[in-house]
Amino acid sequence: VNVDPKDFKPSPVSKIQPGMKVLHLKFGKGKVISIDGQPGNRIAIIHFSEIDQPERRIMLRFAKLQILE
């Protein structure tokens, strides 16, 4: 997984929704499966096809995710 940090622009957490394709600096491209939790403490389950354990639970306030068109 090769993502160039200088081309990476994290999207606002509030805009991330289930079904969206996102980009993560470490895990690469993924698809948001679901989002649970209270605002400010939301956890997304994201399927990253390029890594060994593709399903990851990520706290959105710590994750830097870029929404892909």
C-alpha cells in the first residue's frame, strides 16, 4: 500500500458515511461498512482489500481518512 502523504488530504469526520470509499495512509483504499457510537466517539468498520486482515474497526476522531470520489 503506497499512499503519498503530501497528496493525502483528510476529510472531515462528519462527512464520512457507510458505503463511501475512503483512503487511509497505512491501510490504503477501503469501503466504510458501518459506523456506530455517539458523535465524537464514532467507530467505523472499514473493509480494506489490500491488507491481510481486511476488516478494521477505526475510531473516526483518530483516523485520518480521505473520501474518494
